[in-house]
Amino acid sequence: MDLPDKRPLKQRLPIGIDDYKELIDLSCVYIDKTSLIKEFWDNTSKVVLITRPRRFGKSISLSMLRYFFEKTEKSTAYLFEKSKIWQEERFRELQGTYPVIFISFKDIKAETWEAAYQELKKLLANEVRRILKPLLNTMDDDYKALYQELINQTATEVDLNESLAFITKVFKECLGLKTIILIDEYDSPITHAYVHGFYSEMVDFMRQLLSKALKGNENLHRALMTGVVRTAKDGILSGLNNPDIYTMIDAGYSDKFGFTEEEVEGLLVNLQCVDKKEEVKSWYNGYALGSKHGLNTKIYNPWSVLQYLKNFCIPETYWANTGSTELLERLISEADEKIQGELKLLVEGNFLEKKLINQDVILLDLDKGEVEPWSFLFFAGYLTVSDHLFQDDQHYYILTIPNKEIASLYKKLVKSVIDKKFTSKKLDGLLKALIFGDIASLNTLLGEFILSMCSFHDLPKDDPERSLHMFVLGLLASLSERYVIKSNLESGDGRYDIAMYPKKGDLAILIEFKKGKDRKVEKLADQALKQITLNRYEASLRDFGYKGEVLCYGVGTFKKHLVAKMKKIFV
């Protein structure tokens, strides 16, 4: 076993630092992203929304914008004197000239609407106090009364909805200045509310808050919002006078969040880790931005790269371990046969071709099963576009898993879904029976597996198809270190259901399923075994270079009834 590469770091890595001033003051390793300031300022849109996966540098970037634009008593110009933006005189003159509202919703994580509402009141009260306290003596009595109600968290919901607009009004009347509004992770509380069952209440609140601050507000100068997805048809964005929206497939801001290849290479040189370039690339690169407009800006996951360097260059699923996977587990466990089959293709290392990526992610439609989950998974960072075609007035996207980190995450998610109903111990027993040809244990445990998976989220007990797909996903998730596992590929004179090619030491395995119309599942299992032989499915094993004994399994199914049979052949 290789020991960790414990090279001393010359500078502190900004792990967990979301405040730009703190990052600069501590002389942390920093990749200059001040070109974001220029692109935002030169954009003529009143309101801009940029969507990127979580922990892709959105919070630190908005903090940077705040310190650049915000008019303060003490100058913050020194924070930018060594940056690229400071090379242009017009931006040196622009720095520190506007009042700025900066608010992040990423920490609204209560599990009930009542508790979330209290968190929202506290969050808004803190921003009102931070900004308006110095102006208290310039306000009239009505403004002072509303200010006190907001910071004391006694304001009505109507007044709370108008709190951000109220701040801009005070600035304009007291200072004669319009306000820049920066909103981080606007959709985070909405997604969290969806998972915990108070989606409608949260959507209604956020719609009112944002529309009052950003729609038709004559005291607003510019606004920039960030999030993971755009939720236009939920009514939140549709009321904002058509904000300029930049998602992962758009060209705008494509290199402003996350690390580019050039930036990562410079970081590795700075930290004397150049020899780790290919490992970092395979584990944390792979996000292609701007594909809809012909760009292919390759982006690394910044959180994972920094964690990798902090942890002595040991590759792990750093980004995947930082957030809740409840929604993903629901999408996997409740997916229909088609979706689970496509997920299986992705886990095998294949790709999906989709005619259109729906940029308006509607969480309630996911819940109803009315839309496929691939758009959500793409914008959330769990898939990437490897190719794009525009043909017959349609956009076609090739979706793949971006890197080893995300591939590992999918396997963990599948195991987690299975474990909630079947337990890891039983799954291990099932896979052990499969590998060693213990047909009695296999029948018992595979039957239990099918029934337990059918009961997950009240799936119909007379339809085991999704459970069989989950079984295949379980194989991929649990045995990929020992086997190359393929499904539904041509071999000999037909297409096998599952072929397991051993990487070393184990026996090869072929599995064929037969679904029938009555309970004569033993005959179906015999037919499945016969099909393996007649169609010469073992030919693919020879092509793989395998020689030796092969365990062949025929599995007959009818509704909740299942029988597996086994025979051995030699190649």
C-alpha cells in the first residue's frame, strides 16, 4: 500500500472559506477570478442568474463581488490591487461605489416550514441590521419602526417579503444611490423544502421576496443570483422581468466558476504536485461548459481539487460527501424500468443521447414521474455533456458521468438504496452465493431481494422488473472491483442479459432472465439456461481472454414469483 504523499504546502488552502476578504487577508492559495466582475458589469441585463453545481465557487465569487462594489467607510481596494481587474482604470474607479445587499440562502435547512420560516426571518434580519444600522439616524419614523420590526423578527410576512426592497428604498432616499443585490443559492431552500414536504410554502415565500426586490424596482441598479438549477415554471423566475440566465450549457461565464485546466496546472506547479496531473484530471475534471454555443470549456470541481491537495493527494469522493443525497436516492429508487436501465448504462461507463436538456427543472414534475431526471442530474453536477449536435432544428446532447468521483458516488447511492430495504449483510450474502454457485442460498436471497425492493416506496408487488434492474445496479455497485460487468450486449448468436468477466481469480458468470405469464417459473429458468447455450453467450468470455469454468444462471420470473437455476460450462 502506497503511503500518503506528505509534501509541505507553501500556502494555506482556502478550505471552507467563503469570505473573499478573509481569503486575501490570510494569504491563502487563490485562483484569480476577478474577470467575473468585468463580465457581470459589462452585461447589460438588469438581473443575471448563473447556475452551477454546489461548491463550485459561487459563494466566494459573490463575496468577491460584494467587496469590490460595496461602498464602505474603510476602503477595501487593497483586496484587489494584485488582481487582473485592477489593471483597468475604469474598474479601479468603480471599486467601492455602490451599496450592496449580499444574502445567501444555502444554510436554510430546517425540516419543517415553521422552522424554515424562523431561519428566513433571522437571515433577513441580520442583513437589514448590517446594512441599515449606520443609516438609522437619517430615516424617518416610519422607516425606523419597520427597521425595528425586521431586526426584532416581529414583522409581518408581508413586510418580511418586502425587506430587500425596503433596503434599496432606504439607500435611494437617504444616500441617493441605487443598490446592487447579490443572492447566493436562491434555490437551496426550495430543493430542501421539496425533500421535506413543504415545497409550496417555500416557493410562495421566495417568489414574493425575489419579485418585490428584483421586478420593477426603480431603486435596483443590478442583481446577480446563483443557484444549482433554474426553476422558471415554478413561478419564481417568471416574475422577474426575464432575467438573463446562464446554465452549464451556455457560453456566458463558462470559466468563472470551478477551475479550468490551465488554473489547475498552475495550482499543481505552485504546490509542487505536477506529477499528480493525470490523477487529478481523471478524478475531478470532466465538466464541459458552453456546449450549446459550440464551446467546450473543461472545468474541474474546485472543492474536490482543494481537498485532494489538503489530504496529501489521496483521491476520494470529497465533493460527493459534502451534501445530502436524499433527493438522488429517491430518483434512483422510484425510477421506472426505463430510467433504471439508462442509469445502468451510465454506471457501466456508457453514454445517453438526449434530444433536449430541459433547463427549467420542476421538482414537482420529478415527484410525479412526469419528466426524466437527467436534466436535474446534469445541472446538479452528476452528469456532463460530452458532445452536442444541432440537427433538424433540435439540440442533441450526449450525457456521461464526468469523472471517477461521480462514478464512485453512483455506486454508493445504489448500495444505500438497497441497504435501506435489504441490508448490506444480506446483499453480501446474495453476491457471495452468486459468485460461488450456491444455488439454494441464491434462490432464497434473490427472492427476498425482489420482494424487498418491490416494497420500496410502495412499488407494485406484482411487477419485479424495477427490482431486477436494481439487482443489476447492485452488481455494478458492489462487484466492479472484481468483475467487468456488462449487460444487453451481443455475444455469439444473441444478446445476453448479464455477463461478468473476472479481473482475476474468480469464475466468469452469465445470467439470463425470463419473464413469463404464469407461475411455471421453473420451466422459464430451464429455458433461460438453454438460451445461454444455444446462443453461445460464452463467446464474449473467450473474446475477453477468459479460459475456465463459467457459472450460468437462468432466472424465471412471474410477478413476485422467482426461481434461479445454475449449470456450469467450460470455455
